[in-house]
Amino acid sequence: MRDILPILEAWKSQGERIAVATVIETWGSSPRPVGSKLAVTASGLIEGSVSAGCVEAAVIQEAQAILESGVPRLLSYGVSTGRALEVGLACGGTLKAFVEPFTAFAGVFDQVKARLEAREPVAILGVLEGPRELLNRKLAVFADGSTAGDLVLPGLSGEVTGRAGALLAGEAGGTIELAGLRLFVDVVPRVPRLVVVGAVHIAEFLVPMAALAGYETVVVDPRAAFATRERFPNASAIVRRWPDEALAALDLDEASFVVVLTHDPKLDDPALGAALPSRARYAGVLGSRRSVEQRKDRLRELGLTEDQLSRLRAPIGLPLGGRSAVEIAVSILAEIIQARNTPAS
């Protein structure tokens, strides 16, 4: 949902009739994960993807038919190598997609948009199989336990919101079956945030690559000559404050990843002193293996515990063997992606 939110907003304001296809189940080597979306207008505009191209044409055709009927449909696609030229997934996977009119989201769209823009996770429930009067309705469940929407399930609301809340906490959507209903819980996790301390040369490569990978990017450096919009046109924000003050104001959470690159203890140490005790998922620092213990001694003097110091990624990045600024940036982003996709212990 987050990826296509801006275009949905634009199409909505233009009065376009829109259908939305959502991947609800996958097996095998299906190329797009659960929750992936493809939006289609009656005029033929498209945005997003449910299969990286394998079945898009068929889904678009179904979506436009659904715009005429108003009745959502559950579609299933799969393929064997012998049918690779037919409609299906030539990679050998299988997927199910639920296609519905965008009007189904009318009761939750504004609230969901506001929550996502505030970096809050959201779960959106819809009925896949059930009474006709419950179709084309949604219930949004938020991390604070509040809800919004026009999907009303008498006698089941507590259990439904509880199960949706559990999926939201685990950042993974899925189907649930309850009292003869089959529902899909579409979980949209909070956007990951990369905080780069040190507006140095490596950061000039790392920030745009992270933005392409879907991260909100924040560059922190008190040195005004370094932290400029000209050098970081892709950054979501540029903060010219001392690192410990800046990181405290950012309220680092489990979707935050902190990269410290200044190579100057006057900036590195306060940044790590704020990042390591926080809830940030990742904190790494540029430097040699020989400097790690010296850095840890300085951080101990700042009051950090051994458990907090054990979270430090140093030297930063996966050992890809690269030496140039862009190669180091690639290794850092690779390690962050690995950390993001590794279940927290």
C-alpha cells in the first residue's frame, strides 16, 4: 500500500475509477511477497506489481472487469515449465491475488494515509469469503489498538482486532478464518529509517541507494559545509545538530538503522552513545578492527554496558572486499538489509 499511496491519492483526486489487486498468498518462487499491490484504472493506467510481470496482463484484465461489476474476485495463478508461454508464473511459483474496487478502501484511506505518513504500522482487514454485504468494506487496526473503517463484525470485533494486532506486531500479513469468514490482514509495517551520521563521501552514495531500497533517509552532521541539500538531494531530512541531540530527537525505534561515518571521535562517540542504548535495529561505525576496542573503552567511559556494546557493528558493512566509497556504501547497505530481514533474537 505504501508504494502506491501517492498515485492512489492523485488518481482519487482526479476522479479515476480504480481497482486494486493484492497478493494474499504465495508458494514456491513467486516473485512478489504477500501484500504486494497493483492498481489499475478504468482508463488503463497502472501502478505497482503483483508478479514482476508474469501475470500482470491477466490481472489488469480482471481488474477492469471488476470495475464494471463492482464484485471483488480471488484469483489464483501458477505454472509448470511446460506451460511457460501461457498465463502464469514462468518461474514456477504460485500466487493468489484478491482484486477489488478501490472504493472498498474509502472508509479507511485517509486514516491509513495519515498513520503511514507518521511512520506508524497499519493492518487493513478485508473479507475474502463471506456474506456479500461484508465485501468491499475495510477495518484498519493501528498499533495503539484503535480502529477505523466500515467493516463491522458483530460479536467478533474483539477477536478479529486481537488477531490482526498480533500480525501487525509481527509485521507479516496473512489470512485468518473465523465464524465462517475468511479475512485477509494486510500489514503495512512502518517505513525503515536510515540515519547517517557524517555527511562524508561514502554517505553521498549510501543515501540515494538506501532511498531506492525504500528507506527514509536522515543525514546528521553539525558541519554546515558538509550537510547540504546540494550534496544530498535524495535525503528525506538533513539535520545540522550534534549527533547525540539529533538522535535523541529522532526517537529511534525498531525500524531505525544508524550508520556512523565521520571517523572523528568527537562526533562518532556521542552518536554511538545515543544509538546503542536505543531501540534502533542496527548501529554500525566506520573504522578499522584495531580501533574497535579503543572505541569501546571510550563508550564504557560514557556509561554504556557490555550488552549495549555487543550491538555495535564494527567494522561496518559486509566483508565484500571493496575499497572505494561506492563499494563500501554497497557493503553497508547490504549489511543493513541483512539485519532488517533477520528475525530479532
